[in-house]
Amino acid sequence: MRAAVKQSKQATLDNLPKAPKKETKAAIPEQKKQIEITEISSDTKEDELALKIGFKLSPSKLSFSKVNAELFFDGQKLNAVRISIPQSPLARDDFEFSSVLDMRGIAAGPHVIKIEMYELWNSGQKLNCATKEVTVDYVPVRREDKLIKIPIVKSVAGTGLEVVSDSEKDVYREIEESMKKESASKRDDW
């Protein structure tokens, strides 16, 4: 028995095949790209303030390639950094970067530190912007403050001194004499 074979015609410009209809599934809601600043922590050192900024990218780090971060101190812009995001299925969505501020001449007291992170569109428009402020109570650590206020005892004279009774002296003398006799007997007399 021969089966009927349907021959298809070759497609030409006037006879293009129609695309098969795709099944429409329930639309999955698309998550909006978002930057979340999770942490701003500070550590005061001598004439320096070390900042650690943690952030999270969602829905995934694969949606981002570059993120801009601007650092403000008491309302004045200090620095702008462009952070390149590695795109790898093994990379995490949480990132962090650090910055060290030279605090020479800055008065002690509360200071407002603000970080603004965003994606920059080709037209210069900021997209997916995230901002976080924290107030840091800056207390400079001076070298004089690190100095020890009370001296440390290194050694006490006379700690090697021992009191020995007369009977113990006799025992030590006998041991010493026997050691001298023994060493004398081991010598060769020429």
C-alpha cells in the first residue's frame, strides 16, 4: 500500500508560508527592574571614614550591565562611580563596594551620607533610581587618643630571687661537689 504524500510548494515572494499560530499561555507578569540599597555602614579610622555600601539588583543581575552610584556628604556631591555588573549565571544578585573618605579638617558630630544608585539611559535619563541616607556620628580618632594612659609593667627586679634554708644549702653544696668529682674523674690526665 502506498501512502499519499503531500508535496509542498517552494516558497516564493508571492507565496510565503504562514507562520504557525502560537498557543497563548497565561501572561506571566514581568517584574520591574529595581535597585535596592541594602546597607550603608561606616568605620572611623584616624582621619578617615570607611564606607561600605551593599545593594541588590532584581529581578536578576542579568538585567543590568552598568550601575551608576553617586555619593553625597552633607548635601554636597562627592563622587560618582560607574559599577560594571558581571553577567554570569553563577554570580549573585547582591553586590557591595566601598569608599574611603579623607576626613582631615571635618568637624566632629553628625553628618548625613547619601548614596544614589541608578541605571543611565542613552538619553541621559536616570532609570531604576534608588536612594538611601544615613546619619553618621563622626568622632575623629587621634593618635593621642590611642596612647596608653597607664604604663604597663614589663618586669619586676628580684623575681629570680629565692630564699633557701640552711638544710637546703647543704643539699645543694653536696650535689655541686659530687658533680665536680664526677667531671674530674672523667678527665684524662697527661
